[in-house]
Amino acid sequence: MISYSTNWMGPVNTKWYEDRDIPFVMEKTSGKHLPSVEYKQFLESYSCGRIDIYGLDEQEYYAGKNEYSLSVMRTEDWNALGDWLDKLETDELMPYDLLIERFEEHYGKIRWSK
């Protein structure tokens, strides 16, 4: 059986959000243990990374593994994809486009970053 899972890799810094004009509000830390500072609390969260694939033919794929890259999408969609993939097992490797199509049939359209 072939199994799939997400592997989170970013985005990890505020510059990515700032460069894309992601909406935010200014918040303050509590100041309980360190001096209080202001920071941007972004109103949308994004995630990206890859889909790790396990259980492939070791003669064709190194250690029986492969991966598909995933572009940046809303974190809620990322989490739903991860939950869906955790339950997915196939007899044959599902091509990337078909995998995304099947997920969107189940979940709805992925909100990709522009």
C-alpha cells in the first residue's frame, strides 16, 4: 500500500506576509516576563511544503519514497489536506494532479496564495 502525508516547510517569516500585503492588526505582548513589544498579528495564515509518499517500489524509488512539492495555500486548507492524506492509501502511485483533484472533490477548492 502507498501512503501519503504532508510535510510543512513554511512560509516562516513576516517578510513573506508583508510582501503580499496580507492584512494584519497590531498586538502587544503581555510584558509579564519581558518588556512588552508590539507585533503584527496577520489575519490569514499560510502553509507550504510537500507531500511525502511511502510504500513505493524500492527498485524504482530510492528507499521506496517520493515526494510532491506543494505551493503556498491557506493553512486551513493545508490542515484539511493533511488530515485527508493521513487516511489515503492507494495500490498505485496517484499522480499529483489527480491527488489534488480528488482532495478538492472531497473538500472544496484549495485557496492557493497568489
